[in-house]
Amino acid sequence: MKVSELTVDELEAIIHRAVEDEMEDLYLAIDLHARGMIEEGMRDLREGRTISLDEVMARRKARGGGI
């Protein structure tokens, strides 16, 4: 599809998504704490240290966090 074939709304939506993606990448690059948490989670996943969604919900409910 050519840009000239897009409506203004379609082009704005594409630009908006691209900017959001770039901002998220920038945030993660800057926020070392968030980046560290993501990297830790990825290591846990690779090493098989996971729990089911049911277990997550049960733990949250047990802490009084609700569903």
C-alpha cells in the first residue's frame, strides 16, 4: 500500500503506533529498574521458573488484592 492511498486517519494511526513503540523502547532503555525486571523475567522463563495464571490469581487473592 502506498502512503498516497491512505486516509488522513489511517496515516495518523500508523504514525501514532510508531511513536508509541519508540517511546516504549526509549522508556525501557532509560529505566534500568524496569529493564532489570524484564531481563529477570526472561531468565526465569528460559530456566523454566514459571507459574500458572491460576496460581498468580490465587496468590494475589490471598494477599487481599482481589482478582
